[in-house]
Amino acid sequence: MKIYTRTGDGGETALFGAGRVPKHHPRVEAMGDVDELNAAIGWAVTQVSVEKTRERLASLQHELFAVGAELATPPAESGRVRSDTSGIGGQTVDRLERWIDEMTTELPELRAFVLPGGTPGAAALHVARTVCRRAERAVVGLAESSGVRDELLVYLNRLSDLLFTFARLENHRGGVGDVEWRKG
């Protein structure tokens, strides 16, 4: 099987069961931002020192791939069926919140805005967090014009909180304090 198909050479790409759209279509933009988030998390996996964080990040990558597949499947129209491809729902979000709460018990109280940085792992997680926020904005924009399940929006919002908490834990376990923002 060849990696190239030449079908996108004209600036269009295929969606699952819904024909072709321009590569600048909001659905494709959202899919691309989620894909970039997955890559940023993959890079963070190579940088973090906390084994449990690495394991959890790896599981998130599989979920994000499924989110991308769901985004690539526009809402059902007459005569076409759309399946829930991602499996992302309330239980998934609850799990992210449990992870955040679990880590927060180990962390010092947050008393200031935190700048990205610290250990290499924390810095990589902050990059992933900012990419997550961009992906969230793209999916919110898509949701305004086309069907996106609310659960995906909640998942991406909570995921950025989780990545922030992972970054704080990485710094804490590495003996590096959070890089606090100072006015002026």
C-alpha cells in the first residue's frame, strides 16, 4: 500500500461518508488541530519523568485519535447513518477529573498564574495544553456551524486542565517550582 493517494492534490480531502471538502473547511481545521494535539502529547510522552503520566498520556492519544475520527464524520443527513465513533462521553470526562483531583492533592496550593516552563517534561506538557486550547477553539467554531457532540467540547476543555495539572506535577516531582507570573 502506498502512503500517497494523490486524491488531495487539488486541495480537497474526504470525510467519512460525506464526500469531499476543501482542506481549509472548519471540520478539517478542527481535525488537524486535534491531530496536532495528539502529536504534541506524543512528544510530551518522551519528555516527562513521571511514569504514571506517561501511561495516561498514551491512553489519551488513543482517545484523541477517536475524537479525530468522529470529527471526520459529519452529522447524519437523510439516508446516511452516523455512528458514535469516539466513545467519548461523561464517564471519560469524569475519569479526567478524578486524575486532576488525585494529582492536586500532592501539589502545593496554586496562588499565582503559572507560566509555561520548568522541567523539559512540564514545558512539553504546557505546549500540549496550548495546542489543546487551540483545538478546543476550532471544535467550538465547528460546533456553531455543524453538529458536534457537546461531550467533545467538555472533553477538550477538561483535557487542557489535565495537561496543566500534569505539568505542575512534573515540576513538583522534579523539585522545580511552578514558574509564577509576576506583574511588571
